[in-house]
Amino acid sequence: MEPYARDGFANSSGSHSEARRAKNALEEAREQIAHLLGAHPLEIVFTGGGTEADNLAIAGAALAGGERGGVVTSAVEHEAVLESARFVSRLGCPVRVVGVDRWGLVDPAAISEAVDERTVVVSVMTANNETGVIEPIAKLADAARAANPSVAVHTDAVQAFISEEVTVDLLRVDMMSLAAHKFGGPKGVGLLYVREGVQLEPVLHGGGQELGRRSGTHNVMGAVGMAAAAQATVEDRRRFVETVGAAREGFETRLRKAFPDLEFNAPVDARLVQHTHVRFPGIRNETALVRLDQAGVAASAASACQSGAATVSHVLTAMGISADDARQCLRFSFGWPTRVADGEMAAALIETTLEDLR
Amino acid sequence: MKTLVAMSGGVDSSVAAALMVEAGHDVIGATLKLWQGPDGEAPTAGCCTVSDAEDARRVAAQLEIPYYVFDYTDDFRTGVVDPFIDSYLSGRTPNPCVECNRTVKFSRLLDQAADLGCDLLVTGHYARVRQEATGWKLLRGIDPHKDQSYVLYMLGQTELARVRFPIGDMTKAETRSIAEQLGLRTATKKESQDICFVGVGDYRSFLDSQTDEARRSGIIVDRDGVRLGSHDGVARFTVGQRKGLGVSLGEARYVTSIDSTSATVVLGKREDLLASGAHLGRVSWVAGPPPRPGRVEVKIRYNCPSVPALLDPDGPTCTLLFEEPQASVAPGQAGVIYRGEELLGGGTILSAAQ
């Protein structure tokens, strides 16, 4: 990535040698990442991040061919998907949002029920960015296609990619969003995998880059960085799951001892290894977050709104958690360098920082 | 001392934070998100806008203090906005700043400050707190044009022990000049005057947007009960109002009283507005026990000088007899009682004494 930051002035769409060098780098990045996802290079559309990829998948599919196609999605999706669905709904596309169970899981039967002859795209995330719950994507994809064989199945795999084996065939999806910064790559770059044959209306119109699916000068440096990060992620995944899993195990064991009434918000058998999402009964998360920040523990509560206030998460609401209970929930995430000792130290800090709030 | 500074994104609280940092306190800055649009978005006008929070955040960054945004929208809704609407619907004239201080800033936020291990809560109000042998005193701000002690009358000994107003000793001009010296981005920011959650437009359109009841029509009568016209909601009127009455009688008429039960607005002449005193309810005394009866000064609305009166406290209520009759004693407004510079307490105006 560095050479393209230092002296990568050439536009990859030009025809001189510098431009060719940039273009080659871009196409190599495309091949590399396509290979990791089990896709064809031409099925990879580089975007300006996960949000754009989600927008292109939802709005692009719903509005393809000048139609007003139907969208089916879940109530726990990232705002990038939910807001895109709202956007096309305002334009006249029928949108159905299916609910989830107590654990945030989408039921395949709910998908079959929601999909009809007008549905063109079904979007459920691979794993939830807040709770870490892993959705049964392959089963949901089967259910969707059983109800309407022509639907395109999209998944936002942004949160899952770092720790889950994510290939387009394993998940049986037609579209998949990734964001580089979630697996050690640069911010502001992502991709949408688009299975050959899936028709999309572009969201960005212009010079026709990315086979007309996404206009705009290529972020060569970003794409190269993303591909390198993706390669490293896939090679490191087994180790990541083992060490982060052990760190989280130590963290949670210690936390549970300190807070016996702790409630877990994600199912133990279907959650990302790098997430702990819990409710501390009786402790308001806003106060806990400030105290933890002061103590050097970075946690989060739901998502931050534009002003920076912690709001009640739509994910927890969809799981049937009351607003009061949602305000007692905190999320801790573990990155690739986290070791067992870090997890234990964090739990110990949390205990001393929050115990008098119990 | 560990201190929580409530930062609105305006110049006053920015300077308050800067002064606390300068004095060597361990300062945390916080902005309260009090109000939001129907879809949970931050308002674009009024206060609590994204740009206000951003200003506060940038000032906090410049002062190198941690900064957070707290979501108090639920508390603000139940403690301030709902009572505001109810009050207008019942023909009274509420003061939402007083209710916000009572139910949000100096209760919820004060509790949260304690939870965060802060010994003090600081705001950018123009008022002074002083500790004397007899206890904590609340004094008017030095700047007579900016004095905001009126909206702080509900503070008692427990609160004052933990609250500081560092700019109460300064004039607004001094505050601005400190902000300029420190290069704070809020130095020249314009003053917010409006009711923060009403945003653009006046409170009447806000009420219309919140409840259909605001448009319940009724009649306008004179003091003998003679019908003068009709109106589309008592919430549009406030005692003392002269403009926008919707009736023309050749000479100036004022709202002298409002009966929400029968949706009747009564008009009278200027002299009919004059009241010899006021009854206050929900009374709170800074010292704890009520002051001895006697001569005080009372302020019956925010933008109005205090006037001499005789105070007669009586449990949770009190009566004030003005030295000179006063116009525009509006039920719902705060009546705030001073002796010289010192704020003794106050309450909500229940009725005028004729």
C-alpha cells in the first residue's frame, strides 16, 4: 500500500505507463481478494467502504432496470442496510423487515414468509456488529430462494470477516459487503461482491469504472491495502480465533465471577469470538462508559448518534430488550493483538471501576 | 477537585470549563442531548444541534479534557416538555429553563456527576455561590444584564455544596474576552435566546405539532363576561399579552386571565392587569427553612427587574404583597425572592392577588 501512498499519482484509468502500473496494482488487489472470497475478480466492486457497498446492494438491486423491486431484510441490520431499505421504500419499493428472536437470530421461516414474487433482494448480515450473533445465512439464503428462485441474497459480512470463514459459496450469497478497516485495512475502502448475472442500478453515476457498477476514480492505495489486509486476515484467522477466544474466555469468566447477575445478549453457540455483549443489571451504561474510559477500558454502548450520545440500540429493541435494560448493556470487542492477560486485566479493571454502581 | 462541566457549545460554558481547567481541577466535559426530532435525529435549529455538540467537543479537545455526550432525552421529555405542554393547555405560562434545572441539570446530572466520581458540577450560568458561616448562599451574577440566578432558585444547600458557576463573577464582555484570549472557537458565537426545544418558529406552532388539544377553540370575553370573539386554543395566550388577540376594540386590551376548563380568555384594560401581590406554590428555600417574613424583592418573570414586596411564607406556599401593584403576574412563571444580592428562594406563581 505504501508505494501508492508515496508516489501513486497516476489515475488507474489512464493509458500511460504510470497509469498502467496503478491499474495493474488495482487488478492484482481485485484478484487477490476475489480468490480469498471464492469469487471471480470481475465480481468484485471496490467501494468507498461498507456503507456504500450496502447501499449499492440494496438500492442497486431494488431499482435495477428501472423497476421498483421488493426488499426483505432483518430488524437488526446495520443502518447502512436499514436506511437504504427506507430510501427505496420512499421511492415505492415494497420493503419488509423481519423480526428476530431473543438472541437476535433471524428465522428462515420468517424469510420464506416475507419473500414474494416482487422481492428482488434479501439482505441479512453475516454477524451482528453490536451483539456479535452469527446469523444462519446459508439457511436463510435457501429459504429465500425456495420462496422466490430469482431473488439475490445479500449479506453484510463487514463484522464477520476477521474471524469467520467467509466465502460466497459457504454462505450461498449473491452479494456480500466488506469494509477494509474492520480487518486491519485502511478506512474508507470496501467492496461489494456481486455474483455474475445480478443486475444492479449504480448508486454513483459517472465515468463508468468498475464495469459501470461504481463510477469514480479508483482508490488504488485503499484497494491494495484492503487486499493485503484480507490476505493477512485469512492466513491469521485460525490463530485469531484461538488467542482471541482464549482472551475472551478469561475475560468473561472473571467478569461473571465479579458480576454474578451478568446477562449475555448473544447465544454462546453462535457468536463472534471477538465480541462480549452483556447487560450489567442496575448499572447505567452511560455512567459505566465514562468511568471505563477514565480507567483506560474502551467499551461501547449500542451505536453513537451524530451528536455522540449513546442511544438505545435498534438491535436490542428488536430482540425485545426494554429501553431501560438496553441502557445497562455494554459491548466489549477484542482485536487481533489481544492476549489472555489483556482480557483478565480488562475484567479486573471493570470490576474495580463499576463494582460500587451495582 | 474532579469536576464535571456541562458544556452546551456556547461561549459561557466554554469559558466556565476553561476556568476550571486553569484553576487546576480535573475536568470532564459533557453535553446533554435533551431533545431530538421524531426520528431520533438531533435538531438543526434551537439548541442540542449537532453543531453545538461539535463546538463543545472541539473546545474540550482544545482544553485537553475528556468529553462525552449524555442522552437525557427521556428525562427532558417527562420533566420539561410534557409539563410545558400541560401548563400551556391549562392556561398557565411555563418556564421550561426552571424545570430543566430542577429536573435535569441539578438533579439527574448532579447524580450522574457523583456516579462519575466528580465532586463538583459546573455550568456557565451567571450566578454566584458563596460559602458563609451560616451555609451556602446563592447570589445574583455580577453582570446585571446577564444575571441568571432567577432560573436557579430551586437550588438548596445539598446542591449548592456541589455546584459552581465560575463565570458568575464576570460580565458577559469579560467572558467573551477570556474566550478570545484563549482562542476558543465559541468566543463570538451568538447568544441563544429561544426555548431550546421549540427551534425555529414560536411556541404555538410547537404546541400544535405536539397535541391537537392546543387547538381547542373557545371564547374571548371582557371582564363582565361579554363575548368579544373566539379563539383557537388557550395555549396561544399568556397573561399580560396585548398582541395577536384576534379581536379589535379600538383601544389596547390585555389578557387578564385564562380559564382552561371553559376555554375562556378574559381581556381587560391595562389597569385590570395590576395585581397587588402573588401566591406562590412548590416553594423552595436556599437556606432550607423559610426566611423570616418581611421586606424582600421579587422577580416575577425573567426579563423584568425585581420589585419590593412583603413576604409571608406558609409551608409549601407563600404570599407576596407588592409595594406597588404589578402588571403581568402570570400563573406558571417563577416568582423568585431576593434580599439584595442574595437569592432566598422562589416558587411557581399560582395566582395573582388582586
